[in-house]
Amino acid sequence: MHAGELKDTQHGGAISPLYASTSYAFNDIEISQYPRYFNTPNQRGLCEKIAALEGAESGLIFGSGMAAISTALLAHLQSGDHVIFQNDLYGGTRNFIKKEFPKYGIHYSFTQGLDVADFEAEIKPETKGIYIETPSNPTLKIIDLKAVGKVAKAASLWTMIDNTFASPVNQNPISLGIDIVIHSATKYLGGHSDICAGAVVGTEASIAKIFEVAKNLGGSLSDYTVWLLERSIKTLYVRVGAQNKNAQLLAQHLQKQDWIAHVYYPGLEDHPHHNLARQQMKGFGGMLSFDLNKGMDTKKFLLGLELVKPTMSLAGVESTALSPRLTSHSLLTEEERLSQGITSQMVRFSTGIEDIEDIKRDLAESANKIS
Ligand SMILES: *Cc1c(COP(=O)(O)O)cnc(C)c1O
């Protein structure tokens, strides 16, 4: 709630003032303050807040999740290096790797990663790091954070995680031995579907390394949005708490519906990694997926919803749903999608904070219309 707050020393107001200046007094001791140097008062305050949420020494705020991901990766890799990625990744991250890495001569492998031996098997002399995403999008697979951290340390590799799906409320990977934590702040940190931003947190040394590249790539966040994001994060625990609760109730309810073939949610006891999720997560999150029965038209189901919005993106206080095949994962080849278990029947559901009975009714009514 309060970490990183700025004091209104002029008027004694209750909230952080917004300093929109792009021009600050020259100071020859320290690098001067400038938005693209990620060091204006509001930017610094927000970095401190997000670092505190993840139990990290330091952090940087970016103009989008992809700016955070691309900058963190490019800062830690150079020509000839090799990096290991989990197979199930955010579509944009996968596209960045495939399109940009060859231009820089950076090599990479994808691996399922459900067993930590999958990562070990890919380690080569030129491997520098392991990059993971758990729970994964959209099939909610769980990777063992402690085990990955251990394998990486033994081989002197860095580890990065995209912790967007869990949010800092449900999972703090640094405490489990992961080095660098990334968020698309467009999702839970923002939480109201009105902010595009990203964040990276880690040790002072790793953030300093990322900063050196970040100031050249220029992906900083405007102070207006920084201020709005700080405001949003104040309610993060309340929002995500309500989303966790609704998602658990919804997953249990959907499992019993005869129009549903399968529900993917780490909070369900029959999820293949439920025990692991229980160990490393403090809550199971607001994201779940389900497969409609064969023969049901996924697009018609989504368009038949009245309360739940069939929109892109996720993590807002309103429930939204999409078909990964038609939207979030449309850039992948059909083969890549099937390797992740993404079918034409799959619906990815971002649980909001509405009354759970309203959400259940809306889904049931749409299913009824097309059955
Ligand atoms: C949305 C998202 C991103 C990308 O974030 P942007 O803010 O859209 O650039 C990265 N990872 C995950 C898991 C996401 O959901």
C-alpha cells in the first residue's frame, strides 16, 4: 500500500503528488533526472513500490510488458550466447525471440520444463540463462521455481520469470531462488484495463545492468501513467484476493457442468501440479481456462456472453474471456499451439470481481444458446 509513496510536503495531501516535469535541476554528482533515465520522482517511487511487492532490491518500470521483457533479455545476452525458454510462453515473447534473436546471433531452445530435467538437458557451454512463465498462459501449467533456481545456480546461469499471471500477491519468485522477475503491469498491477506498462525487479546489480540497455532502447513510462499505476497498485491485494476467490469457485462449478470437457486451474485438486502450486503460490490466481464440449462453437459461445466481455487482454476487475487460438496465440503455428495443448475448444477466462453467481449465470446462458 504505502511503499514508495511520495510525500506532499507543499500541501500535505494524502496521495503522491504527480511531478510531470521532463526538465530537472542539473546535478553533477549523480546522473540528472529525466524520464528516459527512469529516475523522475514518480518513477523512482513506483520502482520502489514494485520492488517491495516482490521482495527485490531494485526495479525498473517500462512502457509495456514487452519493453520490460525485451530489454531485460537483451541486457543479459550477447551474440553467441544461448538461452533456454519454457515452451509455453506469452505469444508476444515467443514472437520476439523468433523474430529478433537471429538478428543478434543469440541462440535459444524451447523445452516443456514440466520436469526440471528438461531444462538441465538443454544446458550447453554457451548457455547463459533460463526464462520461465508459471502459471503458464493459457493452460496454467506450473513450473517448479525452487528446482529451476537450483539447477541454474549450479550451472552459473541467471533465471528470469514472467510473473504476470500470478501477480506479486500470489507468487514471489525471488524468495524461491529466481533472480529476475518481470510483470506486464498492463494486467494485475494496473488491474482496470486502462494502463499499458511493464516492470522488472531483481538485485541492484542486475537492475543496473538492465538500466544500461534500457536508457538506449528508451522504453520508459510516462509520469502520468506512472502516477495512475501507483494509484492502482494500492488496491492490488484487495482486487487479486477477490479474483482468487471467484476463480476457485468458478473452476469448481465449471468442472461439474456437462457442457464442459475440461477445466484448467491450479487450485483444483485434480490439476497435475496442484501440490506444487500449493507449495510455491500463496493463492492460485484469477486466470483459468476450460474446453467446451466437442461440436460447440467457441466463437459463438464468446459472442453470446452478456456480462463477461469477449475482449483481449486479462486481469481487469471485469471478467473477460477469449479463444487463445483465435486471439492471444494466433501468431503461433497450429503445431506450436498443439504442442502447448491449445485446442479450438479452449476458452481462457480472466476472472473479475463481479458477483460469482452473475458470472456463472452468464456462462451457462451462453452455453445454452448454442447447445
Ligand atoms: C500481456 C502479457 C505480456 C506483454 O505485456 P504488454 O504490456 O502487453 O506488453 C507478457 N507476458 C504475459 C504473461 C502477458 O499476459
